[in-house]
Amino acid sequence: MRDDAGWDADGRSGGLKGQGSSLSSLRFYDRTLLDAVTAAAALVALADQRVCGAEKVCLTATTRSCDALRAFDALEAATQFQRHAQTILAAPWGRGEALERVAAVAHLPHAAATVLTVARAMAHADGPAGTAEELVLAELAAVLGIDA
């Protein structure tokens, strides 16, 4: 079953596209980046305590259009996003864990910029960014060491 944004409800992952040897050396970097991007996206989406369809569509579109994320299936990004969102909502430590995932790429300037770019797109996915989303963006920028 798929929801309105086309994501599988059972949480199946699409995995890496093209599992050839050219991608295997980048797997750790890419997986860390994808984890940071989806964690940041979940934090921004949940700034208003709910995830809307427009935010899911935005993440899917961004995953497909961003060069740094094209190695991944959009369904894998969606699944990871859903896991982060569920953890943030359900566990007292969920938000801190998501911020740790974001911080894991802070030492990689291109990756940090990618994370913040996706987060900014998520903030505007359902209209102008609200105060809560702007605060999350500022927090993400600080964690990544980027001027907001």
C-alpha cells in the first residue's frame, strides 16, 4: 500500500541503485549523508508536530534531483525519513539522535551544505517557512557549522 506521496506503508527499502563497484567505495559516505539528510528533513517537517504530504513529495523530489543523493532510491530515503520521524515523535531521545546524525557530516563541507539545502527546501514544502521551521533551520546550521 502506498500513501499520497507514493511511499510504501510497510517500510520496505529500495536500496542502492546500481550496486556496482564504483559506488561501493562511496557507500559509507553516501549512507552517512543520506542519514543526515533524512534526519534533518524529519526535524524540519516535525517543527509543526506533523508531516504533510507536500513534505514527503519534497523529500522524494529532492532525492531524485540532488546529485549527491541520486545513488539512492527515493523509497529508501522515504523509509529512512519515516524512521527518523517516528523516533523523534515517540522517544524522548529521538530529537537528539537526529541531531547527532546531522552532526556526523559537519566536517564535510559539501555534505553539510547538501543537508542544509534539503532542510531549507523541506521548510518551504508546504508554504512559507514558519517560526518553528526557521528555528530548526538555525539549529541545523549551528550543528553543521554553517552561517544561517
